[in-house]
Amino acid sequence: MNKLHRLSTVGLLIALFAGCSKAPESAASTSAGTPAAPAKITIAAIPKATTHSYWKAAEAGARRAAAEFNVTLEWQGPLDDSKVADQIGIFNNLAASGLQGILLSPCDDKALAPHVRTAAKRGLPVSIFDSPLDAKQGTDYINFVATDNKAAGATAAQTLQNLVGATPGHDGQILVIRFTEGSASTRLREEGFTAELAKTPALKISAQQFTDGSMAGAQRVAETLLGNYVKNNKLELAGVFASNQPTAEGTYNAIKALRDKGIEVSTKFVGFDDSTLLLQGLQNGVIDALVVQDPEKMGYLGVKSLVDHLRGTPVEAYVDTGVTVKTKTNTAAK
């Protein structure tokens, strides 16, 4: 009897251990064995600014991606693109807040770089969108989602060349209203414009100047520069290029003011980006063409890239979101 009792006890123990050794059901599976939705993650997106319609479109795309991919998104940025110190503070505060990743459009490609490197060394993934960072892709940041700005600048130059024609008036003089010095995206855009324009000997940049990042600041710069070319009640310039939304809006206001004063303006004006005001400029003939990015797509793909990386899916090092050229003809109401 003692032997039988011992055998039954051993059998009971074996059965208990066999039951305990059964692998628990995966947290990533349902009771039916089908995969469950990935765990929700929290990320932040930090744009260059929050007031321009360009960034509101980027935010819309980012939030659409966040909803689609089950992500909690914190959208924070400085008021305008010139607030570099504000953006650094926002980045560092969010980096220390315990979220899983950051999507960043740096106001200044050099000033933000050391902060992104520090975050990367601490294991916080960062994706860059809209404007490049002076850092190493794959080490300091994951990838870059943006317009090919040099190519876009070249497109703006080609558009202006076509508008002024083979024999431009006013000695082929071109005015360039630039954005802030630390903005890498507009700097590349302006470089692409300058390089392409140089292929047409009949055209030359006669003046160019940086602005403070605001529409009002751009308008002041444009008014001063344009005033130098008003002679005999005419604006003696073949063309003008403004390299982003606030510079284009400020330049539009300055040229429209000249026309409203009775100054004869035959100057061809190509702007960059669009907004309600700039599209109005196309329709009233002050603006001849706009080279337009897709910020909504940029925000969407920026969030998607970061989320894919966090969930172990390979991402492309560079994603070009492209540009289109808008004119009065192709934007007219149908």
C-alpha cells in the first residue's frame, strides 16, 4: 500500500508540473489565436512653427497617421520658425517625458543636432521631416521625410525662366526674398534656384536678402528691396522669387501695395508653398506661379516612418514627398 501511495503521489506531481510548464497565451494574440492590434505607443511631433497654414496641414497628416496606426501623438512647436531656442526647449522637455519617439522638423539644422544626438545616445528614436538635420542618418536619427528642396528650387527657377521668356526685360534682373539663415530646407531651395537660374545667362540675381521668419518681416524686406527698382512709376525687375510661405506672403503684400499705388508691375513673381492668401494672389494676377509642397503627406509619412521603426519594420533612409506647380489656370474653380 505504501508503494502504491508513493506512485500515485509521484504521478500527481508530474501532472502538476506538466500543467505549469504549458506556455502562456501570447499577449499579442487573442483567445482564438489570431494576432491582436499592436500595443499603443506615444510619440511627439515637433514642427518648426504652429501658426502657418503649412504646419496646420502637416499636423493634419500627422494626426491622421496617428489615428490609423493606433498612436498617441503630442504635437508641440514654437510659434514661428525663428524661435530656435524655444524649439530646443520643447525637444528636450519631450525627450525627457518618457515617450517612445520624436518626429522633428529642425528650425536650425546645426543648433538642434547635438540635442538629437544626445537623445539618440539615450535610446530615443528621432525621425526628421521637412527640413534636414546636420547629423548622421542611421546613427543620430532614423530617416528623413521631405521635399527634395534643391530640385524644388530648380523647378522654381525653370518656372520663372519660362514666365519671363527668352528675351527678358529690365536687364533680366531677379530679386530673391530668402528665409532665415538657419533654415536648411529653404537654404537648399535657394541654392537649387540659384544654380538653375545660372544656366540662363540673360537672367541674373541682382539682390537677395534674408528675413526674420515672419510674414511681416518679409514684407518689410520686400518693400525696401522692391523700392530700389521703382523708376518712372515702373517696377524694373524681370522676376522675383520668394522661398517659402511667409516670405511669399510678405512679398505678395509688398508687390500688391505697389500696384495699388498705381506702379506699373510687369515683373513675374514665383512663390513657394500655398495658403489662402497666396492662392488669392494667383487669382488676382499678382503671383504668376507657386511651387507647392505636400505638408499633409509629409506629416503622415513622418509619423508612419517613426511608428514602423518602433514596431520593427524597416524604413527608407529618405522619402521624397514631391512638389507641384500651381498657376491661375490650373487652380481656377471648376
